[in-house]
Amino acid sequence: MDGIWIDVDLDAVMANFTEVMNHLRPGARCMAVVKADGYGLGAIEVARALQAAGCEAFAVTKVSEGLILRQHGINGIILVLGPTGQQEWTEAIQAGLHITLAEIASVSGLEEICRQLGCQVNVHLKLETGMGRTGLVPGNLARLAHCLNEAPHIQVVGAYTHFARAAQRDRNYTRTQYEQFQTGVAELTKYGITPSWLHVCNSAAFLDYPEWHHDFVRIGTLLIGHYPASDFAGKLKLKDPWVAKSRISYVRRVPKGTYVGYQSIYRTKADTQLAVIPVGYADGFGVEPHLIPQGWVDFLKIILKNFLALFGVYLGQERVIHNGRTVRVAGKIGMQLTVLDVGLSECAPGGEVIIPLRRTIANPRILRVYWKDGRIFCKRFLEEGISYFHTEIS
Ligand SMILES: *Cc1c(COP(=O)(O)O)cnc(C)c1O
């Protein structure tokens, strides 16, 4: 073992799926979102486990992600949520992927490729209602319908939209988005386009608006055992399938007043032991996304944190777990090495440490160890699968 690995409990993923299913409106189904390589857990194993648990529909961002799933035995619906390019359509259509149609300009190209291939493509219309990213805008739906009615190879099987503020529980904004979606669907129906399936809910909306479950809910976050935001905690009984672990590679006793790491920002306050783990920011440890303060309190916290750091007081310093105890990181996290101040308790090379590692940015080169029925099921690096899968760069 390479000194760092991630245990992924597939039973926990399956249990989370069952928990979501138990809260679904009758008639609605769960579309498992396994984009970004299954939020870092590994899309192939996660999708296979979910398929075994009865999941019939999956969603990813890119065509390359969808193709990988097909090649690895996922035979249900696979919807590509993100933008797709003409050069990917043939492969996507042949693999039976569902494509998101977010631009009228795509209709003629898609139709032409299908005609040449002699087959149909299933598309989901993405309506833009307030996310400001991609999607068909209301004013254009008549023209869209006109183009679609001339495109016999394009089957409109779905229509959907995506909420921008569901996790923040902004009910006004979310309701406005939903109403715009409904208006759009009604307009499409008027022009003869009737998608069989409607879907609007992500994890947050699934929890807050059961009346909007429609035909599918698109769930990612909950399946991997997280809540969309902290105030959703406890709304479902979720299991966390993810534990990142490392082994201590080196331990040394040092006196009080020893400087540790780059810039010597840490100095031991007493005689202690320093333990080195082979984990650093190259693995994603201590790397946080750039967060926008959510209100004034949050803003003041950020200011205070930076202010204190100027005087050598580090709030929010990373912590790890060793022998069931919380242990501080001493000083700056290095590229591939980190020092822990473990105190004077029992500590030896080879000892296991649990590391808080953000899932979606955990390095794909860290070995994922999959557990099923309480035993190791398989081990895999993610990069063999999705990250290095061919994408044409032109
Ligand atoms: C990521 C994503 C989801 C899943 O969102 P979660 O909050 O992780 O459940 C659903 N729909 C779209 C379009 C997405 O991009």
C-alpha cells in the first residue's frame, strides 16, 4: 500500500439509495448522478453497486463518462447533463446515451447524424430557468418545437431544469424557477412536444419539495452520504461510505520550542512527538474550494481567521484521527508530506490515521479500496478509468 488509500463502502452507497427510494413519491424514480467519477468515489463501482440495488437511471456530465459506464456494464438510462459536441454524438448515440438538448442549433446536426446512422436519439430538453448556465430560454420554445417537429430521429423523452439555490433553501427563487419550468413545459405541449419524463429535483429539492419529484429525481450528494448543506443533516438516515486513511511513516521525539515545516509557522508548545504521514496537498489534503461568504457572520469569521493567522494563531487548522484521538497538523501541509503533533501518547510507524479528504478533489491516483459485505471487493485507481479517457483536443 502506498501510504494513503481510500476505503469506499459499497454497502453504504446501496443503503443510501434504498433510503432515497423510501422517500420517493409513488411513480418517481431515482436517477443517480455519478458525475466527476462518482463524486470521487469511483463512478464504475458506485454505478454497478447502484444498478445491483435496482437503480435504472444514471447521469453524468460528459459523453466520455457515459461511455465508460456503458463499457462497464451499466445498461440503464445514462443521461449526459453537460454540453456535448458534434464530434462526440456518433459515439454517444451508438452507445445509447441520452443527450441533453440545450440549444436549438444542435437539432439539425443531431438529426443528420441519426439519419446517417439509421437510428434514433433520446434527448432531454434542458430549460434555463435561473441557473444561468446552459439551457433553452422561454422565448425560443416555439422555434425549438418547430425544428423538433421536422426531426423524426430525435425522441424528446425528457424535460428538466436545475435549481441554483435549493441548497440555500431560497424558496422564492426556487419556486420561481419551478414555475418557469412548468410554463415552459406547457408551452412545449401546446406546440406538440410532450416529453414523457419531467425531472427537476437535485438532493436539496428532493428533500424540501416532495411534490416536485415528478418522474425522476437526480440525486448525487445524498447517495455518497452527504447532505446538500448542514441544515439538512438528519433528514435521512445516511451512511458515509468514505474513509481516507494513511499510515505514519516516521516518528520523532522533540523538545518544546521545535519549529515545524515551511515558514516555521508552528512551534511545539511542550515536549512531544512529531509524526510524518505521506499525504499532502497534491492528494487534495487541506485544499478547500474558494468559498463565498454566506452573509455577514460568515464574512467576519473569515476576516477574524486571517487576522489571527497574522499573529500566529491558526483557527481551522486541519486535524486527523489517530487511535481514536483527534490530532493536530503541525505547520503547513506540504506537497506530499504532513507533520502531526501527536503528543506523548503511544505512536509508532505503521499506525493508521484517518484524514479528512474532500471527495471530489481527492487525487484520482489514490487507491480506492472497495468494500462489500464486510470484505474487500476490489481495488482500483480512478485514473485508469475516467480521467485519462480520450477526449479530443483540437
Ligand atoms: C450535480 C447535478 C445534480 C445532483 O445534485 P446533488 O445536489 O449532488 O444531488 C442534479 N442535476 C444536475 C443537472 C447536476 O448537475
